[in-house]
Amino acid sequence: MSDEDFESWIEPMKPRPAPDGALEITVPNRLCASWIEENFLDDISTAWTEASGQRNTLRLVCDEQPAQGSLFADEPVKASQKVRKPPARRPGGFLDRYDFDNFVVGPSNQFAHAAARAVAGQPGALYNPFFIFGGVGLGKTHLANAIGNAIVDSDPNARVLFLSTDSFTNQLIDAIARNRVQEFKNRVRRMDVLVVDDIQFLAGRERTQEEFFHVFNALYDSGKQIVLTSDKFPNEIQGVEERLCNRFGWGLVADIQSPDAETRVAILRRKAQAEHISVPDEVMSYVAAQIDSNVRDLEGALTRLSAYASLNRCELTLDLARKLLTTSGGNSPQEVGLKDIATGVSRHFGLRPGELSARRRTKKVAEARQVAMFIMRNHAGASFPSIGEFLGGRDHSTVVHACRVVEKKRGDDPRFRDMVDTVTRMIGCG
Ligand code: ADP
Ligand code: MG
């Protein structure tokens, strides 16, 4: 890791031995913990395992003492509280942290939001299917979950199911292997509301498309609500059968655009409020001005700043924000976008568009994907979670692993290093 990262994040940590022999790292608050968890915990854990010869004996815990000053008005988190826990899901697979109340409405998403609320109020009756489309990190998954949550809130008996396209595919593959396709389809068809997230990932999966087509028709014919999200407009999803794409457009298609400056500030305010952190207005405005690409990165920047301030016990000032947001490695994400990197890497490896994000795992695709992740991390300064999300909704730990693999190969194999450097230069990041 860079000296700078080390000084910013690792040095201020307070490790201590726990009574059960584990190593505990104390951090000031939850936000800080989640930042470290997403960005550094795997590295720390590997280092600790290597150094100590013990496995699974590392814990990240929140400090009982609130950080200095009034920065954290938060109720202190109990030291025993484990940080690593999966996000809470409600029955049906909906993430309960995503609801209408914490979705900030602005001109960029007003239409999609209003339509989503209408769908939640009268599932199956108004817009079927309801198709939300928009770029990465703009709130599609959030809105789709909010619909499901609102429906269950008003009718606890409603049968609702949230599936990512990948889990739909995986469950189908599983069912095929166990000769239980019909059972799987029946289960999905019994739903009152089916949400399928990131439907663009159906591309190239013919069997899944076939089965989804039947599920879609069954639900549609019996007036059950279908909600789909995608980063492409129905007719522009390549590699998906026309009869499916057509159906996607039968109901209402609502798009979400990038938020304008006021909405970005409002989103930051809401986030700060939810996390119980106080952030000066000028810092919010600065962050909102710097990060105009998507909401996930916007939130990520705020998390990073406040995690830094709390860990280093300093005030979150405009100067600090300037320093931290401009040193996130090389070019800023806006200069060379993740899309450009994906395109450049695909071209170099001779892949078709979309292959990088798809599930397929030939050796070539896997290598290209790792290289793309590495360049996105090191030359576009993108966060691990946002890279994972961008490349097909992969887990951040996959990205962490990929970057480590590429880093190591670059050291071991000069030809590999030349290749990566050439691709990087070609994309314009080098
Ligand atoms: P997508 O599915 O379009 O890639 P997500 O729904 O996962 O994006 O949103 C990324 C992050 O941004 C989530 O944490 C989500 O809560 C947040 N977010 C997006 N739009 C809004 C909004 N309008 N108000 C509040 N949070 C938002
Ligand atoms: Mg999403």
C-alpha cells in the first residue's frame, strides 16, 4: 500500500489483544469501520494471518468513546458490537435500508420516483412491467427495493420477491442441475410482485432468457407486478431476445439521470444525518461540486472524508476535503471514466462489449476483468465497491483480490507488466 494510505488509515488504528486471543482493531465509529472494512480489512487480515499464523482472529470494533469535539453526536457504539454483518434483508430478499423515505427526490429522478410510488400503491394495476433505467450508482436498486418494502409495509401478506438477475440465473442453474426447474418457476410465478435487478445481465444467457420469458408471461397474464431495472433502455440491451426486450417496454419505462448540484448536496445532507455525523456546509458543497458522476461515488467520498477525520481525530474542514479528494491517485474518475477503461481493456483483449461484466469465466475474460479492475482502482481512483458494481455487480472483495493478483503478476512477469502498462497508456490513464 502507498505510504500515504498507510499514514492515513493504518497508522492511526489502535490494535489490541482481546481476551480470546484475537486481534481487535478499534475504530471511532461505524462509518469509519465500514470504510476500513471495504477498503483495507482484507489486506490487514491477510497480513495478520501471515504474521501470526492464526486464522480468523481479527476483529474490527467501534470505540466506546465518541471522537473528539462535536463531530460525532452519535450514540457511541458498544465495543462488543461486531461490524461485519451482512446488510439486513427482509423476507422476499429486499434490503430494508432502501426505502422511499430516504430517497432524495430531485429533477433527475422525480419521474421515476413518482412512478415507483404509484406502482407500490397499486401493484399490478398501473404500469406493468415497471422498468427503471439509468447509469451506475444512480438509485435504481434503491428505488426497486423501496417499492417492495412499501408493498410489504402496507400488506404484510403480500408475496414479494427481489432477485438480482444473477441470482435468478444461479437459482435456475441450480434447479436445472437438480432437475427442479418447474419447481423453481412455480415458486417465482406464485409471487404478487417480482423485482429483477440489473436485467441487462440476461445478455448472452439463452436458457435463462427462455425461462424468464415464461415466468414473465405467467406473472403478466395474471396481473402481477413486475419491476425491472437496467442500465440500458429496453431496446438497447444487446444479446437479449427481441420478444423479451419488447415486453420490457410494454408498461412504463422511467429513467434516472445524474443528480444536479442541489440534489447532490441534499443527498449528502441526508447521508450525514443518517450516519449522525456533522459536516460543515462548505464541505458538503465542495464534495458535491467535485463528484458529479453518481450517487454511490458521492456517498463514498463523504464516507472517506469522515472516516479519515474520525480516525485521525481531526476536524472535517474544507482544507482536509480538498487534500483528500484531490490525492485519490492520478486522474480523477471524471477525467477517465470507468466506461473508457472497460472499453479500452475489452478492445485490447478482443472481447465483445458486455463480456467484462458478464458472468462468463474463460481464462481470457477473467484476466481482462482483473486488469480492468486494477486500472480502475489505480488510475481512476475508483473505490472497490464501485468497481465491483460497475463490472457486473461483483463483491468488493473480488476487486480487492483482483488488484492484488495483478499487482503481484506485474512484479513477477515483466511481459505482463508491459502489457498492463501499454493498455493503461492506450486508455489515456498512464
Ligand atoms: P444503481 O442500482 O442505480 O447502480 P443504487 O440504487 O445502488 O444505484 O444507488 C447507489 C447508492 O446511492 C445507494 O447507497 C443509494 O442508497 C444511493 N442513492 C442513489 N440515489 C439516491 C437518492 N436519490 N437519494 C438517496 N440515496 C440515493
Ligand atoms: Mg443496482
